[in-house]
Amino acid sequence: MANLSLTKTPMPEQDPNIRNRNFDEVALGYTEEMAKEEAARCLNCKNRPCTSGCPVNVRIPDFIAQIVDGNYEEAYKIITSTNCLPAVCGRVCTQETQCESKCVRGAKGESVGIGRLERFVADYHMAHVTEDTPAIEKNGHRVAVIGSGPSGLTCAGDLARLGYEVTIFEAFHKAGGVLVYGIPEFRLPKAIVQREVENLQSLGVEVRTNFVIGKTMTIDEIFEEGYEAVFIGSGAGLPSFMGIEGESLIGVYSANEYLTRVNLMKAYLDNYDTPIRKSHSVAVVGGGNVAMDAARTAKRLGAEHVYIVYRRSEDEMPARAEEVHHAKEEGIEFMCLNNPTRILGGENGEVRSIEVISMELGEPDASGRRRPVAISGSEHEIEVDTVIMSIGTSPNPLIRSTTEGLDATSRGCLVADENMATTRPGVFAGGDAVTGAATVILAMGAGKKAAVSIDKYIKEKNS
């Protein structure tokens, strides 16, 4: 029977005053009854607008219909026919601006909780089904994938299913890219990412960690080893700073460094002696999802006060509404319409405060958001001992600086056409390395498109 409720089935969550002191997952997931209840809200539209909003073209009404009937494994097969990372996407994909934004139910009420249902199916599969390694006939061709983030994992998985021998080269000691170094445990447990990586390895994908392309080996040397194509999915891990006074003080981090120390170097675990500042008061500069992750992480590490310092109003904040909501519930203090002017230190060279200036919104800029304008004479200080800069990232220049024939934009992003082909034959690129910092699902979409292009390229080359 159809569920005509105008609101989504609520997602069970940890209590905010408990979860802000632990790193356990915030959202606890649907039960079978909840999943069926939410799935029954889907109208199974004939024109499927939700699918058109998915960068990896998951057949959304089809898998939801299987949930209604209790066929969870069939739902999983439908999802994974186009999406190799369902447990990840169900947790961190921006469904509200993608598939769910196209949902017909959203016209009069809330859209169907597509992401929540995807997570349920993936988690049910992990808990109840033992993976069978599929028999894939190898085609004798080799492809190298640089980076094991969402674009690299997706490209590798799709190529492996086509019979290619795929090797992923990962700079860090653990595969997963931003999924393991950037996204906190309380949003995306590391065990989930590890399981997804293991699924790809079962397809024959080789993962070589501690391998920095441009240092350990160049792209030219990759080709010399017999690889016929290369996909660059190295992300955008180079942090940006404001260039203001005091950014070199002890206690100033980029969000990337801070989150990497916590997530990949496991500062969130008591039995790891990871070097990281034990803060009392923290200012996180920025308003995106990474800023929310850094702020919520600092709170969990024991900070009494954590401030989000953002130069626009909350309405212009690019972070997901859910992340902002969770941050507020957990006690993060929002200081919108404020912009840092300098960071002040004490005699020991450590941060003692951050000076900000009040802002007001003027006319819209090129992004469509109203431009923030400083209010003269409104400078004031916030007492903090740690400042985390979360104002964006760009691709690391190492690969393009050690490879002939790779064009890049003024922002340092690799130039790639609609088929993900770069300006060097046989080299393809996608995800944040091309777009700059974006979303997990868009990176996955680029990886899928690149896999198709690489397959076509190698077949034409050998025909």
C-alpha cells in the first residue's frame, strides 16, 4: 500500500549530547520496517526524474520497488549495476541536490529518502550476504589508475568488470582517498570504505599504496611498464590559505591536515599517539561540508568552544543542510557574516585569538550569492587557541609538473574533454583533479565516464 506521508521516515540518530563526545556513526540507519515504510512513498514515476539527477544513473525506482517487496539483495544488484560504492554514497552523497531534488514527492512535501534507502540496502547486503568472487575473463590489457578516491575506485571497478588488469597507485598508506583521510568516522566509518575497496580487489584490482606518482614513478615510466592507458583521479588535496597575518603560528591548520591527522592517522582513537593539538577553543574558517567536518571533529576531541567563522550568512552557506543541522545540535557556534583579518599569537608563538571584521551582504557575485562587504571599524577578537582554515583546495601540481603534454587551467586543474581525455594521448582524468573540490558522486560519475572512454580508446588502438 502506498505511503502518502509528506515527510520522510525519520532516521534514528545518536543523541547530540552523547555523540559530540564520540566518533561513532551519527545516523544509525533504517530497520527493515522503516525502509519498507519509506520505500512505499515512491510513486514509481514512468519518466524517472530521480534517475536523471544521479551522476551514475542508478535505476532508483527499480531498486526501491524491490525494497517494498522485501527483495533487498535484488535491490543491491540493481544499485551495483551502475554504482560500485553504494554504502559510501548512501551516507555522503548530496542527494538533496541530485536525485532527491528531482523527486516528484518533493513538490508537495519531502522527497523520498533515496540516500537512506541506498544505505539500508548496502548495509543489509554487507551484514547478510557473503560476496562471491565473479569469474571475469581477462582481456590482456593493462590500465593504471592514479589515486584511490571515489573517481579512481569507480574507474578501476568498471574497467575490471570489462576484463582489464587494473592497478591503482595510491600516495597514502591506505586506499580510499578523501573517503578515508577527509570524511570523519562519525559520517563514514572506515570499515565501510575498506569493505568497498576489498570488493574491488576481489575483481582483480591491484592496489599499490605508498606510491607517489611524480616521485616514486612518473607517468612516462607507467607507460614503459606496459600500461596502455592512465586515469588520473588524484583529487584536490592542496589546501588554500587566506594570506593574512599569523597563519604560520603554532595552532593553525588547514582542514585537510587536521582531518588527515584525525582520520587517517587515527587521532580519534585513544590508543594512537597521533600528534595533534588538544584545543580549548577553535575557530574553523569556512562554510562548506569540510568546515562542518572539522568543527564537529574538534568538538569530539574535547574543545569546549568551536566556532564556524563564515563571511556570508547561513543562507549562502554551501554545506549540506543536514550537516549544518547536526553541527548546531552538537553545540557548534556559528559566527556568520564575519571574516578573519589576522591571527594573533602570544610570546610562545602559539595562537591566542583571531581578529575578524563584521560583514554585510551586497550585490550578487559571479556565483549568484550576494557578495560580502566589510563594515569599516567593526573589527573584534575571538579568543581561540586553534584556527582551522577550510576555504578550499586545489589539485597538487606534482603530476602535471612531471608529465609532458598535460595542460592545466589557471586554477591548476587538469584540462579534460567531455570524455575525460586530457591533452596527452592515453591519459584520462576526472574528479577533483579536473573540477577542483566537488562532491563524491560527481567524482564517481567522472570515473564511470572515463572507464567507457578508456575502453573505447584501447579497443580502437588495438583494432
